[in-house]
Amino acid sequence: MPNNNIPLLVKELAAGKVRAAARLISLIENEDMGREIIPLIHNKEHHAYTVGITGPPGVGKSTLTEKLVLQLLKNSVKVGIIAIDPTSPFSGGALLGDRIRLHQLSTNPNVFIRSMASRGSLGGISAATLDGSKILEAFGCDFIIIETVGVGQSEVEIVKHVDSTILTLSPGMGDDIQALKAGIMEIADIFVVNKADKDGLEKTVSEIEMLLRASNHNNFIPPVVKTIARDNIGIEELVEKINKHREYLSQSGDLEANRKKRIKFELWHRINSIISAFIQDSLTIETMDNLIDDIYAKRVDSYSVADKIIDKLINR
Ligand SMILES: Nc1nc2c(ncn2[C@@H]2O[C@H](COP(=O)(O)OP(=O)(O)OP(=O)(O)O)[C@@H](O)[C@H]2O)c(=O)[nH]1
Ligand SMILES: [Mg+2]
């Protein structure tokens, strides 16, 4: 029977037991137990640096992640990887996880790999993913890499939750790059053009640089790194650029400011969900139906009804 003794699991997590980390993340993801687990975690000294890797399907994000992690491990750090699977009714979101588990990282004791579904509503990234990365931080990871597929608005929400965002593209994506203009160009901290062995590399790089010049980057100009992830080429430079961005964030004070912004966002999300659950619990279906009838018949308006519901709850 799987272990559900949360205090014990949290203790084992602090001691670096992989199985405890895995079990706790499952409890958070599948049983919605973040509320029970996260308050028990007290690892005040340790901060993990979080990196998001996003980009269109098949550009080589997982290959890049693997090589990046191997490079980071040279400085003997502990790395956590969360691969976010788009939840599909067919795959159940397990496909990427299976694939990523196949490679050589999965046997390294300093690497923790986890695949999680993208369902949920913290703006594209699930609340469970955020709690999952808290578990990995408590587990002692120095770096946490989150891989997400896609360049649509909801997928790139990842940037609101990590310290550095890497947008991965590949040669021959002319039209796609044009389409990226809105939003993502402004949010990526580092651009990677992977599959640099393919035709059209320089064209893609110069298109990105052109768009970058036209967009809004005041202080930190995102570098464009060419990689051949498959052959481990360009990865050292990528690590260098990540470290540079990290340094910039630390020195400018943005690292702390951005993290506090994320805490604010998360805190409001929690407050809002607790309040709505509370209000929903306090309203019977019958009361709700009556109120709807009243609004329908124009006896009253929805603003006044909402105010009344809140007033009643606060003053009772
Ligand atoms: N030619 C070439 N192929 C590469 C390179 N890097 C990765 N690939 C190949 O590209 C394919 C897709 O790689 P993945 O790492 O799975 O790409 P991904 O972006 O994680 O894919 P999804 O998670 O499915 O979106 C694989 O067959 C890789 O071997 C590269 O630098 N050059
Ligand atoms: Mg992948």
C-alpha cells in the first residue's frame, strides 16, 4: 500500500529520499493534498533557481533539457525536471513522461524527473506544478527545469512562474516566428535556436534578432544561442547565458521582486479559491435557483444580489 503518512514523508523528503518526493508529488497531483503537505515543509535556507523551457512541439526541448542538466551536474548540483504534458483525453498526459524517463538521466541520483499534467488553472500551469516545484526545492534541488510545449498564450504562462524563461525554436520557422511577435518575444529571457545543423539557421537567428530589436527590452537584451542539442553543441554557452541572466536578476533586484510578484499572484489565487469554495458551500442549489429567477424576472440585478450574498456572509 502506498505511504500516506505525510509528516513522515516530509521528513524523508528533507533527508533526500527520492521515493518520498515522488509520493508527495503524487498526493498533490492526484489527491489534491497540497494544502496538507506544503505547510509542513520548512526548508527556509534553500532556494532553487527555476528555469522554464518552452517552444513549439518537436523543436528539441527534452533533448535540450537533458543536455542542459548533464552540463549543470558538472558543478555537482541537484536538478529537478518537471515535464508538463498537455492533458489529452487520449494519452492521459503520460506520453512525454514516458519518453523523458527513457534517457540516461533517470538513473542519476542527483536528478529528479517528473511528468505532470497541465490541467488546472493557474493560468495554463497547474497549481500542482507549482506545489511540485516546492517539493523539489525542499528535496534540495538547486535548479528546477520546467518543460512545457507550445507557444500559445496559455503555455507561455510558465514565464510567470520561473526565474529564467528559455524559448526554443528551430531553423525554418519563418512564419511561426512572425506569429510569435505578440507576447512571447517580450517574455523570453533567452532564445535558443536548436537543430542548428539544419538549413536556414542564420535566417531564423536574424529574424529573431530583428524582432528583438523592435520589442520592449529595457535592460536585459535576451541573447540568442545556437545549439545542436542532439550532439551536445552549444550547451555550455547556454549555461553561461542562464548564469548571466541570473546575475543580472540578482544585481538589479529583479530576482527578489519577481519572486515576490509570483507570491502575490499565488496568494491571491489561494484566497480567491478559498472564498469561492466557502460561498459555494454556503449557498444551496435552491437559494441559487431562486436568486437566478429573481434576476431573470428583473426583480433585482446581479450586482445587488452578489453584494447581498457577501454582506450576509461577512456579517453573520
Ligand atoms: N537534427 C537535429 N535533431 C534534433 C536536435 N535536437 C533534438 N533533435 C531531435 O528532434 C526530435 C524531437 O526532440 P525532443 O527533444 O523530443 O523535442 P521536444 O521539443 O521535447 O518535443 P515535444 O516535447 O514532443 O514537444 C528528436 O528526434 C530529437 O532527436 C538537433 O540539435 N538537431
Ligand atoms: Mg519534450
